[in-house]
Amino acid sequence: MPNVRRHRCPHQKTAVINKTNQPCTLTEYTNVYKQHPMVPRESFKPANEAMKGGAFEDATTQRNDYIKHHLERPFVHMPDQYKKPVGTMDNTTSYKKDYIEKRGAPARPVKMDGQRQVTGKFEGTPTYKSDYKPWDMSGRTGPVMNADAWEPPNAKFEGESTMHHDYMQHIQPRRNLIKPSEATRMSDQPFFDRTDYRDSYIKHPMEKRFIHQTEGYKPPQAAFDGQTTFKRDFLGHTGDKTQSFKPEGVAFQSGAPLEDSTTNRHDYQKWPMQRPFVHAPDQYKRPEGMMESNTTHNATYREFPIQRQLAKRPESANKARSAAFDGSTSYANDYIKWNMGQKNMPMMRDEYQPTNAPFEGMSTQKAHYIAHSQQPMRSFKPDNTALQSNAKFEDGTMYRTDFTPKRVTICPAISLDGPTSGFSFAQIDGRGHRQYQQVMETITPLNAARQTPNKLTMSVA
């Protein structure tokens, strides 16, 4: 059965259950759990042995299982063809109905015959003064413009922004964090450092390490004659000299014609190609209004007197050359001048014939135009004045008002295995409960030595 240390008890969830006073009940784990046969899983790792024998096959899963299906061309939507409407289009407009055609000869330019010097004084009234009528301009409205339009400042830029001028600093203490502290929860119980390794470890005596004694150096008794094993056993090379594998430095020559046939020329098939789709970018639209090109650099820049840099030209550039300049180019040599013939100049046709009736002075635009009163549009742009207030910032929230801190209690069953719990582990029953014994020390007289010094009481957690 598995080791169940913390389980739910229907009577007392966190208290220690005494087996002598109250019978033990079934746990949720015992009622719901169903035991299954545990069979070790076989390893899917192949054996580390080389495959031997058999012919190499090029048959793959794709070649064996592939089924060739009939392919159809994708559906392409054909747009509806244009159908010309039945009947003729009525091109009659109000302009054609109300317009009175007037025939007249085209106006000819008045060309002056030189400068004429008039000695006498001009006496008379010009056509402008006789035909001009002064209009009453008292009811005319002003130009339609935005009153809150931005105007560039005339003062010099001081380097301070609107935020520096209008900002009001509020002296306010720093708010405390609503987030609970993540400090480690310290327990008032002493640290239980007893582990299974410390309890079950048995220290065995170790044998003394064997130390191998090294033998000292013994010099040879015979004198050194200067002869080595290589000099004594080497007899020299008796074979021929190795021939060089380097090819001769002679160019390859052949009298056969060059064969220019390639696989691409024989097997290539020319397929019909379509032009790739090219996305047409949107046309540029010039924004309305004028661009303000005044920058901080232009406003605050100060010009300093500097010397002009001299050109570092080589000395050979100033030397005169005696050779004649060759101005012949491929365009000048290969260009063929074609005879374009004489072009016909555009001329004005005498089709317009002015009418003989005098002009009444009223045009179609003046007769049909209706003047409407129009107010200038109000700008919906918010003003630049910041929302200012001297009141204290109210940072009270529903979380701060309704939050009640609650103390988290520690389950007493956690400290059963500790040294100060007063209980010691006894055994695990068939239902998965861990049974503990309550340790109670008592002092007995000498005549009661046969009695047990400790009273043991069984408990269940």
C-alpha cells in the first residue's frame, strides 16, 4: 500500500486521532482508489546490434502507400460580361436646354504698332469708372479661419517645456504596497534534521590503505658505448626512389571538335510562364496645410566663422596636355539621323460665331446661385491647459476598505515527526494510516524494576 501521510478525516481533519477511544473510519483515498496490476513497461529502444544480411531495398513508406489522385484545376471566378443597356442614352441637360448659342468671330490679338508718343493730355472717363458700381461691404463676414490656430512664438527658446512651467509638484508620501510580503514564514518549532540516512546508516570499520613501495633507481653496471637500438638495427633503404605523381606541365591537346551538347539542351522543355503579380502602391497624397520647418537646431544654432577647406588636387591636374581631345563616342559614330518630315503646326479653327444680341449682364451662375450662411467649423482638439487641482489624491479602493487579514494556521500533523511532538512512529496499518505512539516518561522505584519504564499509547494520524 502507498504511504499516505496527509489525508482527510471526516471527524477531525487536523487533530490526532486516538485509536483506543474512537474507531478508525475509511478515508476518501481508500474508497475511491482501485488497485491496478503494475507491470513494468517494456523498453522501445532497439538493440545495439548491426543489421546483417539481406539486399538493400529502396522502397519507402511514401512509395508503397502513395495513391495518385486525379488533379483538377482550381476554380477561377469569371466576372460577368458587360451588357450594353437597351435604348439610347438621354444626354439632354439643363445647360443644353437653357443655353443660348451665340456665334461670333474669335477674338484677335491687339498688336501694338510700336510705342506711340501722345503729346496731349487725356480727357475723358474710362470704361472702368463709368461701369463700376461700388458695393456695400458692411455685411461682409471675415475670413473663415480657426481662431485657435498655432502661431510660432516670437520670443527666444529658453530650453524649458510647457510641463516645466505648468507642472505643480505635490509633496506626498510614498504609498505602501498592497501586495503581501513574500518573506519566508518562520516557524517557532526547532529544525528537525533527522533523515532516514542518518537513522539507518551503519558505520563500518575500514581497512588500512595499501601503500606500494617503489623500487629505487639502479644504474647499469656496463659502461655506455654510445650505440643506440636504432643505430644497431637500422640497415638503410634498399628500394628504388618513389616516383612523383604530379602530372606533367603540358597542355591537353585534342583534334576532335568541341561537343557543346548538354543535358539541359536535350531534356529542357519550355513551359508557359505568367508574369508575377505586382502590387500597385497607393498614390501619394499631399497633406493639407503648410509644413512648419522650424526646428530646434535652426532656432538655437549659432553660426561660427570657419575657414573654407582647400581642395587637395594632385599636381598633375594643372599640367597642360599637348595631345588632341578625342571626343568620338559609340553614340556619335553609330547614330543614324532619320528624316522626320515637316510637322504640321496647330492652328485655330474659325468655328465660333458670336451672336448679334447684346449681353443682358446676368449669367446662369448668378441667376441660379443661392447664398447660404455658413459658420466656421469649431475645432474639437482639446486645449493645452492641463487639469490642475490642489486637493489631495484619494487612493482609497474597495480592496483596501474591505480587505481583512486572516492568520493562516499550521496543521498540527506536520510536526508529528519532530523531536518535540511527543509522538513516535510505530507502523502503517492495512488501510494506509500511520500509527504513532505517545511517549510518556515516568520514574519508578527500585522494587518495581520489572515494570516498563514507559507507558505506550497507540495513536493514529
